[in-house]
Amino acid sequence: MSSSLFDFDQKQRQLNNVIEIAGFDEAGRGPLAGPVSCAGVVLPPSYHNDMINDSKKLTDKERRELFIDIKKVALSYFVLLVPVETIDSINILEADRLGMESCLCEIEKKIKVDFIITDYMSLHTKTPLLSIPKGDATSISVAAASILAKVTRDDYMIELDKKYPQYGFAKNKGYGTKKHLEALKEFGYVKGVHRLSFEPVKSMYLGIEQLILF
């Protein structure tokens, strides 16, 4: 699969007369709990790995093997977990954008980025940028970023599960599964863990606030 992803990035190098391409993606936009993970990576132009693909299409074992390899070969990379408080304050889209822009700043401390490819996200930057739908299934740079973001977030949620085992975070990664929703009804939400701007957590939060106020 990665041959076409590799070829896509090579074509962008030729079309735009650039060398160093940074790919950006996120993991965890939709869950009810936990941070959103944003990642950026600059791969060597000649780096070719047929296993690299959209992280959602890989097994956990495959992702973790690629996670190690990508970090080893990358010219520069950075992963940032944007906290729940930021998501609730500026909304998930802006939290994604902020996270990717922060990753770009860190990446450029090590290497000058000539071109950016994102999974359908515009960034505030003067660097030429290509924003494409399903970028993680199209560009090897974006796919690599998606793997870094996914594994980092999964590990965070597994650790969080040890502190709050009743919600099943190790398995559901914060998504609104049946078990997670049942636990929310039984135990309520955890401030700083659950996204208070997301339903049904939002309604629960407002209901409690109204009881306090009135």
C-alpha cells in the first residue's frame, strides 16, 4: 500500500520543487475522554516502507513496530497531547490546529520544512501547505504522523485506565462505547479526563451545574 503513498509524496516534491516534506495528522478527535494527539514528521525523501498506511487500517502490533521505525529514521518529528481543558476551551478543531502548529514549531527547531501535507487541516504558516481529505491513506508522511499520534494516545489512555478502570479506557480509548456510557451514568464524569463540551458529557455537566446554581 505504501508504494502509492510514497509515490504521492514524491510527486509533490516534483510538482512543487521541494525536498523536506512534513506530514501532520491527529488521533482522538471524536472520543468523550482524553486528549487529542497531534503529530508531525519529516521522513527522509528516499524512505520507503510498504507497511506504512493509515493507522486505523493497521493492527496494534503493526502500528507499534512502525512507531519505533518511524522515530528511528525521521529527520525530525514531534507528538503533542493537547489536554481536555484546551479542547473544551477552544473546540476540537482549533485544538487540532493548535497542536499541529506547535508540532511544526518544534520540528523546525531541527530542520527547515519546505512543504506541508495535512489530513484536511489548514495551519497558520507561510510554508506551502496541501490539505487533503483522507491524507493518512494518501501520503506516506501523513500516514507516518497518524501512526505516531495513534500509538502515543493509545499508550496515554492505557495508563489512564489504571487510574480509572471503571471506564474501560484501555479498550475503548475514550470513545463512547456501551460500557463507557454505562460507567458515565453510574460514576459520573471525571473533570480533566472527560470532555465537558462533548455530548452526553455536556448534558450531564450542565445538569449538575444547574442543580448547584438553583
